[in-house]
Amino acid sequence: MKLLLAPMDAITHQAFRNLVGRFGGCDEYFNEMINASSLLNDGPWEKFYLFEGPEPQKLVWQLTDKNGSKMAEAARILAEKNGIGIDLNMGCSAPQIAKTGAGIAWMTKPLSETCDMVRKVKSALENAAKDGFKAKRLSVKLRLGDESYTEEKLHNFCAMLIEEGVQMITLHARTQKQKHSRPSNWQAVENLALRFPEIPVVLNGDVKDSVSFETAQKTAPHTQGIMIATAAAQKPWIFAELKNLIPAETSNCNEMQGLFDAEQLALDFIDDVEKFQPEVFWKTRLQRFFAFYCLNFSFGHYFQSQMLNSADNNDARKRLHEYFEKCPDDKIFKLKNC
Ligand SMILES: Cc1cc2nc3c(=O)[nH]c(=O)nc-3n(C[C@H](O)[C@H](O)[C@H](O)COP(=O)(O)O)c2cc1C
């Protein structure tokens, strides 16, 4: 059973992935989505999306755009870099993405258009391999579809993807409009995995701890991987905790006796944001991260509002120190199952 870090916009950049890496990492790290048009325009911030650490060989580059030709051109650029492969974002349902024809819009526009985009991207990857670059896997992350979803429609769509050369599918098993308050349909992931045994099918949605991890595996025993988003944003050590539940896997949390300094971890994150993100992104990247991270602690909502109101990085450092001084019992954090 593989463990995958989900793509999260403004979160799964290198500074965050370094945190996951410190706890022994995961099998695949999905980068935050990269807009193909922006990458091709070579804007001032694009290079910050292209850091490959901490384990370049385990990185997956996720692409988004409304334009298939641009996605293919961008795929060629990424195919020359390290990593396992390129993932096509067909699941993002945020209105500002879907309305432009990107994200989940690829599941709802005429099939021939999506088929053409996938074919172009696949061909770009094959050409890069012919030119001597390491072959890259083509994968897709999708949802169930729009509100007219039926299993038959989803399976026909995935059959087209596989015919066009897609080698792995991650299913976030909700429809376009279903909110996170509704449970993800793990049975639909199992049915997809049973229908397409020729490729790995990865389950995503609602796996947040040992219990949900084990229940998801029981409900979808034919899935080959579990991808985690929000729970990893809150607990970058979640993969270390879950690895100990997988037979024949060992996580390095035993070596550290499952203990770490939560203040130091957050300080190191801020240092890495300064190293791996442009200054204009510092504030939003800290806000995105601390919105999740602070919820691990006794006075999570108070801590969160303190951190979200930081004036700048040094103020954030000061506020971190103040919190752990007030709540010293929160400072040394204990991992579960370790
Ligand atoms: C802050 C945030 C940013 C996200 N950004 C992306 C993204 O860039 N690409 C993508 O395919 N999904 C994105 N997602 C969706 C997640 O990858 C995942 O499918 C969803 O959160 C369900 O998984 P979970 O229950 O483990 O959180 C994002 C989710 C969150 C919470």
C-alpha cells in the first residue's frame, strides 16, 4: 500500500515537503498544481514551483490549465526534470478554476477535447523519453464527475484515459459540488480499481488517522495507494504514524522515539519558506500552513488566530514562542503508533 502526499495549492511546495521528509517521507510527493500557461510565460515566480526536494525521485508534478496544447508544452518542460511523472488536474472544483475550463471541467467538456489534450501530453512525454530523458508516468487526479455522475459514465471516462496512455488514476470520490462535509465514496474507488486492474487506482478523501486509514483499506482492498491532503497539512508526520500500520514497512519514528519539538518544527518551516518561496508569497504560505498546523494543539483556535494575524515572519516567530511559553506541555509532541 503506497502513501501519497496530495497536491495542495500554496501548501505542498518544498518548504512543506521538507517537513514531511523529516519524518521519513512518503512514497510520492505531489507538488502544488502548476499552471501551464504561467510556466510557459516564464513569470518571475515560476522557478519557485520547480524545486524538487526533499526527494526529487519521488516528486509528481501536477499540471492545470484550460488549454491542452499548453499543458503538453508544459509537460515537456517538466519531463526534463526529476520525478516520477506528470499528473493532470481533472478534480479541482474551485469555481475560479472550473469556470475557466480547467480542473474538473476536463471531465465535463466534450470527451473529444479531453481525449485530444491527454493524447498531446502523452506524446510530449514520449518525445522527451525518446530524447533521452527518464520516462515519466502520466497520471490523472479526478473526482466522480459533476452532479449527473453515474458509475458507468465515470468508468467510460477512465477507459478513455487509459486508452490514451494514462498509467495511474487517483479518485477523490466526491462529485463536483459535494463539500468535504459529505463522506468520500470509498466504494466507488474500489469499483474503479476492480474495473481497471491494469493500472494502479489511488484512493483520496477523508483519510485522516489510523482508523480511517484501516477502514479505507478494508472498503477498497484493490486500491494500490492512499493519498492524503488536509490531514497531512495539519500533521506532516501522518505518514510516519500510518507506515507503522503497514506490514513490512518501518517508519523512522521509532528512532526518534516518536517525540519532536513542535516549536522548532514550525520555526524550521518559516526558515524554509524564506529559502524556497519568493518574498511576496511568504505571508500567504505561512497563513495556509498555520491554519492547519495550529489545530494540533490545546488551544488550537486561539493559536491559529494568533498566527494568522502575524505581521511578518519575525512576528510569526515571536508569536510561536509566546504560545509555547504559555503552553509548555504542547511543545514536545508525541506521534501516535510510534
Ligand atoms: C488547501 C488545499 C489545496 C488543494 N489544492 C489542490 C491542487 O492543487 N490540486 C488538486 O488536485 N487538488 C487540490 N486539493 C484537493 C486535495 O488534493 C484532495 O483531493 C482533497 O482535499 C481531499 O482529500 P483529503 O480528504 O485528504 O483532504 C486541495 C485541497 C486543499 C485543502
